[in-house]
Amino acid sequence: MSEDIRYLKGVGEKRAALFNKKGIKTVEDLLYYFPRSYEDRSETKEIADCNEGETVCINITVFSPVKDTRVRRNMLISTMIVCDQSGALNVVWYNNKYVKGQFMTGDEYIMYGKITRNRGKKEMINPVFEKKGSERFTGKIVPLYPLTDGLTQKILQSSMQEAIKAAGRLEEYIPADIREKYHIAELNYAMKNIHFPDDFESYNIARERFVFEELLILQLALLSRKDDNTACDAVVFDDILCSRDFVKTLPFPLTGAQKRTLNEILSDCKSGKMMNRLVQGDVGSGKTAVAAAAIYTAVKNGHQAAMMAPTEILAAQHAQTLDEFFKDTGINVVTLTGSMKAKEKRLAYDMISTGAADVVVGTHAIIQDAVEFYDLALVVADEQHRFGVEQRAKLAAKGNNPHMLIMSATPIPRTLALILYGDLDISVIDELPPGRKSVKTYAVGENMRKRIFAFLEKNVKMGMQAYVVCPLVEETEKSDLQNAEMLAEKLRNVFPDFNIGLIHGKMRPKLKDAVMSEFVSGAIDILVSTTVIEVGVNVPNANIMVIENAERFGLSQLHQLRGRVGRGSEQAYCILFAHGSNEVTRKRMETMCISNDGFYISEQDLKLRGPGDFFGTRQHGLPEMKIANLFEDGDILAVSQAAAKSIMEEDPHMESEKYMELKKRAERIISDGRIMN
């Protein structure tokens, strides 16, 4: 299994280089390179029964030899007549000089290809063909693999047959009792039938085995990581009841979900083991108040806390919020960001190292080597700053394994959250504070633009502010999408009396922060933006969000963007300009208009787009799945979760021989960096 792919029969150095591009270096890598689809070549038809447009297998006899016709300099057409007892058929190849001389009259072949009609006669274009009696890829179900330049289906199919032969009998590593309990196929049967299935029932059984295996190994990796994290001793917060003093000072009562989440956090902090908890909550569900209560408790227990944000403007906003929360409590909040002057930084470093700073709020500047904490016991991180293993280690080294609290405003379906954040405990704030108004959402076409602009004008004249978001930064020849720079110019012409700002991802961070600060202060009336404003900046005065080409955004992204408005007391509106009337677009826009529930929306998003597009990038730590589909395979996911838990209960470190191979595979996922969190 571990043999280099280049030594496999028919591969060699050149082809091995092509396989390497696909991450295939060994025979085992090749065996786990699963087909993307299959062609059913198992049933044959008679020529007379073949219909135009069908792709079929036929048993034929060569009636006349191949005839070449050169139509023009670079176009060669080769034709041949074949027949069976029911009729005759023309076979046509384009620019294939090798077919001439291959066929002898009277020879029998199996051909697989698409039936077309030309001048009333049936034809088959560029078929796959094999001599009767030596069939390898006809008369059966044939795998189709993802390709790369230079690798054809034929090369992959032949190499896969050789790999199965070379590997011999594979050693099973999912214990028999687990396979029996969860009705999972044995490895050798599954490997043969995932690549060359006898029938589609055998394929389904094989696929289920490999989906289960992939999800089981992934969860074992995450659970062992979680076990490592929680095995770390951490500071004990002796007095967690002091949080009640803080909660009493809040100008609003906590919701039931906030209270439940806070209790989960505080019991972690009292346990003596390092907390690694994710708090998931929709925009406006009150995550910051819960985090502030945890920070308050850390400080009142004699320790320091840190809060990390992805941008300087967000860090400044968090610092301001915490300052207000901790007014009259004697808690000292210090800000630390990369753009601070050297003198300001030195002062901040000094306060942090002496303990004069109780709470440090900042960007990744917090984990720079120059920062030394006096007694760091709690770190709160915004989701956009998900820590890699290295960053966690750096933070842990700055304190005595500080408790970690990660906040996420991206609602993720629970099944998916268990995979994404499998190394964290999860708390969900699934309740909005009473009295909070939902953002009214409308999906409109171009014919409504005048009315929308009039509505925009009326609101801005009343002293409100608005966002206008579009998917591109600058015009490209291939695209007619609205783009930020052109749109800003257009709005300056439509609204000459308003101050129109522009912010996009290609701007330097300092300039972005400056524009955003102007918008926060009210100096900008309408902010034209790409999706960079998705991240939680709070502008209570902004009550309109217009999204151009809304069909180009994922539902979860639209929901995040909509969450930028509706933070003040005024009714807020989200206008979606959607083009295209296909069913998926219509359903997605409908979902946005009927629901403000981020968890429901993320479920729908996953359903409509699948996990690949759901995240857009791998920033959430979701490993690339070889065969599992996290939405469609929800049932197998639940079963594999149950199996992983029972294994960890029986043998927490998978030290027994029974689980040795599974452990190796789980460790490999972590060392390969496939789990990014």
C-alpha cells in the first residue's frame, strides 16, 4: 500500500508526476482516489432499439473497413459501418488517425457511445471500443475519475485495476464488532465495489462504508484533540457567583439562552481543566454580554483576560463596549493594536506585564513576542480569528493554559458544527432579546430601482445611514455585475447632496479603517462596499442594507450582511436586487424574505448549495472530504459520531491493538493539517 505510485505497472516517472499533482503518491493514495461518477455500460442494446440521444453499449460486427476523409487541413473524419442482426450503424471519429487499420471486416467488438442521426441514418461518435472476449471497460459499470491534464479516464481506470491487484488482500482496520453493530461492509469488498461495482446496490454498500470510515476517522481525530485540550490543567475560578454582581448592572435582563451559556462557561472555568468553548449565536443574540460576564469573573478572581478581534476597528469597538460594561467596577481595559505608536505600545506592554491592565482588547498584536501577561487566565476570540494550533500554543504559553472562548456569529447547522468545531464544546444562544425588531427583507428586480432609491433618499434625509453592497470591486470585461467603484460613482450622481463612501478588500487596512470610522461617526451617509463589512462593526444609525446581485451571495453570507443593520431603535430594511429567475435563486431569496433565523437559513443554504460552496473557503477548518457529503450523509454522520464516542469511552487514547490502525489514521489527519482549527 505504501509503495511509490511510479513503480505501479503502467505508471512510471512521467505519469507519476501527473498523479502527484492530484496528491497521489502511493498505491494507497490511488485506492482512496474515489470516482466522481459512473457510466452504466453493463446492459447492451440492439442497433434497431437504439434511440437518438441515448448513450449505449452495442455488440457489433465490423461490416466495412475504416475510410478516411480529409475535410480540410486540420480536420480528418474516419467512418466505418458496423452491424448486428437487427441493423447497421455508421461509426464516426474526428481527428483520430490511429483507428485506420485497427479493424478487420468480420471482427466482433463491443462499442459504447452516443447515438446521433445524420441524414436520417444512425451514427455513433467517437465510441469507446473493445474486442469481444478481451473487455475491460465495457459490459460493466465503469468509474469516472476527476482528471488533470495528461491523465485520461483510461489511464486512471487501468492504473486503478493494477493498484487493486498490487495491493492484494487489504488489512481491515475497522474492528469487526463496530462493522457488525453499524452494518458496515468489509474493506476488501468495499474497495472493489467503490471502483468497479458489480451493480449499483454493491456500489451503495461500498460508498456507505467509506463515508462512515472517513467521518469516523475525522471525529476520532477531533475527539482526541479535544481530549488533549481538556486534559490541560488550567486556572480555577473559585468564585463564579461574582458574575451575578455584573449581570445586575446590565441595563437589560439576560435571556434564558444567555444564562444557560454563561453557566456552561463558568462551570468550565471552575473545573480546573482548560476550557475550549465555542459560543454560537445569531447577530444580536447577546454574545458580547455573555463574554463580558466571563471576563468580569476572571478579573474578580484576580486574573487577566484578553479579547481578540480580526480588525482594529472591531477591536476599538469591543474596547468601547467593555469600557461601558465595566464602568464603576474598577476594571481597567487596555487596547493593543498594530497601528499604535511605539510610545503607546510600550505603555500598553508595561501595563499588561505588571497587571495594571485587567483586560486587554486587540488584534493579533496580542500574541506578539513582545507582549508578556502578568496572569492571563481567559481569552475571548472573535470567530474571524479562529486560532490555528500554533496560535493557541502561543497564547497558552502567555498564561497558565488560559481558558479559551470563541464567539461565532455564523450560525451553522448542529451536525456540521460538531464536525467543524469537534475539538470544542459548543454553546448555542438561540434566542433573541425581547423587543428586538426583525429586519424587513424584500427581494426586488431592476424595475423597482427608482422606488428603492427614493426610499433610500427619504431615510437618509431623516438622518439615517445605509449600506450598498456588491460582489465585485472593479469592472471586468466578462462581467456585468455591479461593482463597487462604478456603483459609488453612480450614487454620487444620483445623490449629489449625500456623502458617499467606498470600501473594498483591495484597499489598505489603514484606509479601510479610516473609511469605516467615518461611517461609524456619521460623516458618511451611504457606504458602498464589497463584503468586507460583513464582520461585526456596530453602526446603530444604519437602517438600510441594499445588496446588488444578491443571487451571487450564499444565504449565510446574505444573512451576515443583513445583520449589519437593525442595531438601533429604528425599523431596519434589507433590499435584495436579484437577477435570474431559476428555481434555486427564487428559493434562496424567498428564504431570506420569510426568515430572520440564522440557524434555519444556514440549514437551507447547506441544502441548496452543499458544503463546498457553503463555506467558500476552508477558513472554518473543514477538511476536504474525499467521499462524504456532510449534508446528504447526515444519517451516516450521526452513526459515525455514535461509533467515535463509544470507541473513546472504551479506550480514550486508542492504545489497544484493536484501535491502533484507526489511531494512526486519525493522527495522520492532524499531522497533514487537514483539520485547520
